[in-house]
Amino acid sequence: MSDLKIIGGNPLNGTITPSGNKNSVLPALCATVLTDDPVTLHKVPDLVDVNKIVDTLEDLGADINWNKNKQTLKICNKDLRLKNTKQSLPLGMRASLLLISPVLSRFKKLSIEEKIGGCTLGIREIDPHIQMLKNMGVSIKKHNSLITLSIKDSYTAVNLWPDYASVTGTENIIMAAVLATGTTVLNNAAAEPHVQDLCNLLTKMGAKIEGIGSSKLVIHGVRKLTGAEFTISSDHHEITTFLALGAMTGGRIKVKDAEPKLFPLIISEFKKLGVEIKYEANTALVEADQNFIPPTPFTENFIPRIQAAPWPYLPADLLPLMVALSLRTKGPTRFWNKVYEAGLFWVSELLKFGAKIEICDPHRILVLGPTNLHSGGKVDCPYIIRATVALMMTALASPGETLLTNTETIHRAHPNFIQNLRKLGADIQEINV
């Protein structure tokens, strides 16, 4: 465990190149299980969750060469053997679920623990995964907390319509459907950038997928997938984080390789808070000393609202950054997390910085800005990556010394995150406890 001591009140300035999207790398690594041929992935970030999946695949017998300096990972799974493992998936991260369908496709039988970890955002059910796989011909048995899944030869193609657009559920079904017998239609599919990355990688490997980036995927099963070379897209969470850090601290930050095609809605959410984001080709820019004056709405007496929901809405992971920014905004802002029932309780820690926040219910809060920020003293971080980042943002913008405790989730966010903050001018010290 580690704490962070932050001396805030100084603007952050500089240029940053974001890392590859962690949420793209994890399913991409799992998808390599579907072929015996070598797969090369570029822009692979060195993060805790990525290392866990790599370690798991190596335990299964994968041959992996990961040049962390060049961020290039080469993997070959031709010697994969399930019998040499405990036949269970690594706990502690939601991405563990992504191994289910590719490992089952290869070995026809797999046991998993019912409880899979991740951020403390509320109940993280696995029912959508289980039910959709069952519809595709998977036999499922449960004994105590152990779930055993098995298939005869291959997945059966079906028409699926889950009751919500689960990202990991969509990714699991995509990896099952690409080698299924027949054509699978997945309605209400998640369309996040990392889902699109997975589809594009599998297409390079020989999969036939229609509707990439939409809520309806049509997947024609093929007999075999081959090797491929693929570059992971820049992490839109990290891009947004550094732009928000610049605005929050009053500094000027440029972010290269900033995926402009993904940012129209995110830019409009910044604008609601009085922050202007500009693009120069593929480089995003936030100028120093934003005015934080939100545009006047055409509808009288309307309080600006920022709501998070499945893509193409603002991602729920980015909502905490907007909450922190709203402390600067001249006027009230409403926030609505439509995804997680425990995704906003952490905001009580913002009160230590002088924030005025009303928690309306588990999904909605009202922030009254602007806040005369001051040291937060001792601030306890939740086990939620982006909430911890938001508290760090607030500490960096608040004059005086703040101690952030329980910050280990920072190491799940972005590679070299603390070092990059220091390069931008942050006065931040890690304290091991």
C-alpha cells in the first residue's frame, strides 16, 4: 500500500504522449488464445492488470516476449496447456472474465470462481456472461462458489439481446462468436473504443465482424484465426485525465496521439464546465487559466447536467474527473451516474477541500461551485481508479499539503503516472506504508 503527499496550488504545464488503452490490451491478450499463430501487439502499457493477464497466460504455457521499453509484446499460444494450471482465473480484476470464452473455446472445459474482483463500484454481476454463453451452447454447473463451464465442439451461433450493454459481456461473446458455427447477431452490444479495438484486432486475425462501433454486431463464424500485428489505440481515459489536470490546476497541457474521433462528446462535457479543449490535428490542447464560466442555456432555470452511461455517452470512468473540475465552475452542476450504484459515494472526501456537494441519491449529486479550495488534510481514497485520480487532481489544485491514503489503484491507471505528473510540475511524493 502507498500514500501520496501532495503540495498543491501550482499549475501543471507540458506535453504528454498517452499510453495504450489498458481496457483494449486486456481483451486483446485474451483473444490471442484463439490462435496458435504469433500475435504482435504495440503500445502495450506496463500496468498491474496487464501483468496479471500476462502471468496467467505464461502459466498456461504461452511464449511471451514483452519489450516494456518499446511497449511491444509478442505472444504465441501454440503450446498452451490447461492441465498445468489450477483451472481457475486470477481474481482481483474484472478483466479476468475475458478469459472465459477464449479458454473455453480452446479447452472445452473450464472452472472459475463466482466472485471476480475489480473497483468497488457496486454489484458487478456475471449473469449476462453466463446466460449468453449458455444460449451459445455452453453447459454450466455450479458447486458452492465454483462454476464449471463446458462445450462439446464449438459455440453455437444465436441471436442475442442482453438487457444492457455490458462491455466485458460483449467482448466475451465476440470472442466466442468468431469461431462459432454460423452467424451470431449481438444486439445491444457495447461500443466503447476498447470494444472496437478488440473487433479490429480479430478482423486482422481473420474474423468476419460487421457493425463495429455500433450497438448491433453481426459475426460470421470462421474455421480458424491466424496471427496478426496490431497497435492499441491511445487511452481516451488518460487523454481526458491530463487535459482535466491542466484545466484544474490552471496550466497549459498538450496531449499527443489524442484520438480526435473519440472526443466530440467529451469536449462538449468539458465546455459545460467552462473549459475549452482544442485540437491541432491529433494533438489536444487545454490552454492555461480557463474561465470556468459555463455557457448560458437556452432553457431558463436549467442547471447544467453531465451524465455518464455506456458509450457513446460520457464513460462512467470519466465522471469523477468532471466532478473534480466542477469545483472550479462558476455555478451549479448536476451529475448522474447511470451505470454504478456506488460510483459517487467517494465525493464526501471532496468536502475536506471545501467543496459544497449534495448527494441526492446513489446515482446523482449536485455540486455548487466555485469552491475556494484549500488543503484537504488527510484524504481517504476509495478502491476506484478514477475517483482516486479525481481526488489527486483536487489536491494538486488546492494550496497547501494534502495526504492521500490508500492510493494503490493509481498503479492500475496509467504507466509512470506519478513520474509524468512530476514532469508537468507536480509536487508529489510517494510514501510506502
